[in-house]
Amino acid sequence: MSKVKAIPEDMHSLTPHLVCAGAAQAIDFYKKAFGAVEGARMPGPDGKIMHALLRIGNSALMLMDEAPAWGSVGPNTLKGSPVTIHLYVEDADATFARALEAGATTKMPVTEMFWGDRYGVLTDPFGHSWSIATHVRDLTPEEIAAAAADAAKHGGCGEAAQQ
């Protein structure tokens, strides 16, 4: 008898599981904005999505419709979220622009950051915060610490703050 893997072959140890008011629309948004590929969709008896699995890059993203009776509500219902999902991509500027075109809003525009990434933050139409990044420079911990101190002196963390 073969042993079942505790972590399925196509999954990672950590997988975000989002609650969205309008999960079907969220799936469409993630496809347009981030190139998500739908792997599974399980509708409930009321037609709402009980569970969906998307793939973005090499990672999985699970999501479902709000279910207030079960204590599951999304960030728009909560009026915000303390969580940001970080997404590394080949071209942060292009991905950010595509997400804005699909309906996201800018929290922080993409800029060169002191730690070596082009990085920006947006909010999707369902209230989830996403940081979008492309690594562009390898730096030592000492270089990052010096750049962080310099950025703090200039009131920010991006390239513009260092000038």
C-alpha cells in the first residue's frame, strides 16, 4: 500500500486562502490581473463558490465566497485587512499595470526599493492587498541596512526618497 503524501505533489507548505464577496468575479480578476489559471471550482447549493483553486506562477491560491454564517467574510466587509499577499513576477511594472487595468487601485506605485526590488502595492476590487515585485539587484545585508538607514533619513523607502 502506498503512503499518501502529507503535502500533495503540486502544493507548497503555505497557501493563501482568500474570502471574497463575489468569488466568481475575483477569479476573473485574478486571471486578467495576474495570469491565474483555474484548477478547481466547487459551487455550493446556493451557487456561491465554496472552494476554488487557482495557480499564479508556481503557487496555489485558494478562495471562496463570503459565508457570514460560518464567520467567513472578506476585507471589504471588514473595511480592510492587515494582510498583504506578496507576488514575485518577471515584470512588476507590467503586472501592476495589468492589475490596474483589471480594476485594482494603487496603494503605492512601483518604484526601485532599497532592498533590490522594483516593488509596488495595490488593492484588488475585493479588498485584498497585493505587493508586486521583481528582484533587480542582489545586495548584501550590510548594503541593505545602509540603504534602509539612508531611506529613513529621507522619509521613505524607495529610490525617490533616497534622492
